[in-house]
Amino acid sequence: MPSKKNRVEIPRPLQAQVLFASDRTCCICRVKGKPVQIHHIDDNPANNVFKNLAVLCLECHNETQIQGGFHRKLDAEQVTLYRHDWLIQVSKTRAANSERLPDINDENHAVELELATSLAEIYREREEYELLALHYTHIGNDELRDKYIELAIQQGMDDSSIIFFRSEQDRLDLIPEEVKNRHIKNLQDQGYWFSLGRLYRQLEEYQLAVQATCRGVVEDIENGDIFSAAFHLKEMVSEGILDYLFIDAMAEAEEQNDLWWQYRCLEELEWDTEAKAFLLEHRKEIEALDDPDFNEALAIALDDKQQYIELRKEEARSISARPNTEVDVLGDPRQ
Ligand SMILES: [Zn+2]
């Protein structure tokens, strides 16, 4: 342990802010739920300023204390880098998960809000524009968000952050092509498929996003990391990405003038009103196709119960459980 010289206890509000900013999680290993402590990056226990304080678990803290050999395993510069990266990750996750301003009637939320306000003051003092941009993204103040994004970009911002902020602003058009391509290549080269999947989701390239994410899932399963496979698949699906694929498939079917698959996409999207309108709008063409499934859907859309019953009876007559029937057991050639 470092000497006890000039140890000044970290003021409680500052402790709370440091823990909040780090999500009470070690900024090195980032394993949630481990006991953590606040570490003085410069090893000066009297230097209680926000920038000098990093949340570390006991194991990672020990790594900073190893004096043997030529140098420490984890030096101050590395801790600073890890910390900076982690604070940004935490804020990004909060920004992505938050439903904008919390209900201020809720006591816990009020505490969190007050804490967040103090954090902003600290960031401003330290000219941490990127963290300020994240902060205002988190609380839903678009004007200040935009102001600090510009300042942070002038200050120097890495590719992934530029893409993140521009997508938060809904201004993908402001991302320079070279930034986009460099970041994509970087993630591909390192085989960071889930990050690449997220990136493509931000860039609204949904087919590429699914490709990348599924590639990661396949690798995880091959390596026996089932949790990670399930986690990332769930994350992707819960973002509603499958809808985008159905929308793409619908556009393709429309291009090919294929009414059936356009209808099936609407059905899978559960756009019931649109699906019904589609059937009615294309009634003549659908009737001309004389497809049993399509006719049934149309009868329902027309609320034609008699026709629907007739179609179901016809369907029953065409089905036989006896072997060697004329019915094509391979079913619908469309599939
Ligand atoms: Zn740790």
C-alpha cells in the first residue's frame, strides 16, 4: 500500500460522483458487482480531484501496486486511459438506455439528477467536452449536446465517438467517409464482430449489422461462450432489427412485383392496417393469381365469411392423409 503521508479523505459527494461516473464498476476489468475502491492515479492520496480518481476492484488495484521488475504492471498512464474509455462507455450506455429525463418526483431519480448536475460542473471545469456531450445526450438537452459535440470534435475525438455522436444527433451525413471506413476496417481486422454489428446498426446498415453480429455469435458458440452468444443476439433482436430486414425484403419484393411476399412482410411486421389496405388495394391482381392462401387472406380482409368458409373447405378437400396421393407433399413452390 502507498504511504499514509498527507492522506486526506475523499469528500463524500466527490466519492459519490466518482462511483456514479464509473457505474460502481472497476474501470480496468469492468466486471460488475465486484467490491471496488477509489484509487489515486498519481499515487498522491491528498490529490482528491475528479480526474485523479479511478474506480478499481481489489485485484486490479493490486496490479497498480506491483513494484517488482522494471516497472509497474499498470501504470498511471494506462489507468488514465482505461478510466477515460470506461467513463465514456458508461455514459454511452446510460444515454442509450435512458428514457430521457427521469421523473423528478421519484426521490432516487432526484438524487441521481443532482449528482449528474454536479458531474457536469466538474466536466466543464476540466474542459471534458466529450463527457459533457454525453451528459447532455443522457439528459436529453439537444442544444447543449450539439454545442459540446462540436467543441469535443475540435478537441480531438476518436472515430467511434464521432460515429456515436453523429448518430445520436441523427446526422449520419456529417460522418466523414474516411472515419467510417477506417473504423469499420479496424473492427474487422480485430474481429470485433459485435462492435461491428453495433456500428452498422448506428449507421442504419441493417443487413451488414446482422451479418457481423451473427458472425460473432457463431464464433462464440464454437468457442463455448454461450452466454455471450445469447446476450449479443438478444441485444440485437430487442433493438427491433428484424423489422428492418422485413422492410428490406418488402422493398425487394416490390421491385420484383411479387405481391405475396410484400404481403407476408407486412404480416410479419404486424402492420395489420397496412396489410389489410394492401390486400384491398390489390384485390383484382390477387384474385387473378388464384392462390389459396392469398384468397383466404383476402376473404378475411373483405370480411367475407362465406367465401372464407368455402376456401377452408376446399383446402380440406385437397388434403389427404393417405399415402401416394396426388398432393405435392413438398408443398408450396414459393418456399
Ligand atoms: Zn478490476
